[in-house]
Amino acid sequence: MNSPVVVALDFPGFEQAMAMARQLNPQDCRVKVGKELFTRCGPQVVDALHQLGFEVFLDLKFHDIPNTTAMAVKAAAEMGVWMVNVHCSGGLKMMAACREVLEQHQGSKPLLIGVTVLTSMEREDLAGIGLDVAPQEQVLRLAGLAEQAGLDGLVCSAQEAQALKQQWPAGQLVTPGIRPAGSASDDQKRILTPARAMQAGSDYLVIGRPVTRADNPGQAVAAILASL
Ligand SMILES: O=c1ccn([C@@H]2O[C@H](COP(=O)(O)O)[C@@H](O)[C@H]2O)c(=O)[nH]1
């Protein structure tokens, strides 16, 4: 599977998510299960998506003390997901504990990815939480910690991809905030088109509403792939 597209299944229930997944082709994209869908449906929805042939990114953005976060990552690995993530702002010890628990895990290991600065945030939002820095500065700082902890890559905006690839060439970049030209930005702030994101160095494009709200989601994915 070498498509970079990961479709975010942000739905309130099992049937809606599965109806969307059935309109997508596992050869064209992976799927992402986030907080809303997982909180409502739990591991059952991950199993059902695996049965349809999809690789699953479990996007629960764990953020807690090291032991609690590492045990959550272990549970994700036992579900057989392709990718799991934790917040880099949980710190070096927390990320290292997650790496360690995966090293001890028997069987296939999910990619372990660190969330940097949410793509819905811009400089003034960071100032609001006491961080008076440009988003890219904070992203690069957190990337350094994630690399040190042995993570596989980062969730970031594609706007930071070029600088990140210079700082950490092996880090895999998972970029939400992707908007095909002419799409509504919704609540996203640091956005880029699919083609520009790939040119900047993104490895995976996380795309939700521009696909799931399209009249024909399967065609929307095909059009994005054709634009790359
Ligand atoms: O920084 C982040 C981290 C995660 N997300 C998630 O990606 C999708 C984006 O959906 P769109 O509908 O394409 O905006 C969504 O599930 C977020 O929870 C993010 O957007 N930014």
C-alpha cells in the first residue's frame, strides 16, 4: 500500500463510519479512527475496518503520565493498528516509555507518532496557553524530543514539513490540515493543498471533511491521488 492518503472517519456511530468505509478502496487509502468514533464504538470498529481490508491509524493522541500512556500504546498495538500517536508535550520520559513498551511487544508494531502543535492552532492560540512562539518553532522543539525518544515520526502541519525534513530526515510526517484548492478550511488554520504538502515533504496526508462530505468520497480520494 503506497498511497499517502489517510481518510479521517469522524462519525458519531458505527454504521455511519462503516457506510463511509465501504465507499472507499483500501488500495487507495488508509483510514483514521479518532476520539469521537472510538469513544462511541471502541475496538469493535477497528476490527470491522480491518475486516474490510483497511490499515487503521488510531488517532487518540494519548497524553498522560509515562506508565498510563505506555499501557494505552500497548493496548493499541494489541489491536493490530498500523499507527498510533501520543502528544509530544507529554515529554521525553513519556514518549520513551511508549517506545520501550512497543520494543517489548511481540508481533507487528504500530508506527509510533508524536503530535506536535495541532493544525487548528496559530501563533495567537499558542500565546493563549503561555507559549509566545511561532508554531514552527514549537514544532521543531517537540520534534527534537520525539527523535530523542525513538519515535517514528510526527503529526504536524505540512507548512512545517520542509523544515522538519531538514532537522530529522528519517522522521515520517503525518499531516492533517490538508485542503484541496477551493475547499473550506473549516476549523483548520495551518493548511496546504495535497500536492503542495507532498512537495514540502509530507509522508501521509490526513484528510477528513473534504472527502467524507463529498458527493462521491471514493472519487474525491481518486481526484486527490491524481493531483499528486
Ligand atoms: O493537528 C492535528 C491532529 C489531528 N487532526 C485530525 O485530523 C483530522 C482532520 O480532519 P479534517 O476534516 O480534514 O479537518 C481530524 O480527525 C482531526 O482530529 C488534525 O486535524 N490536526
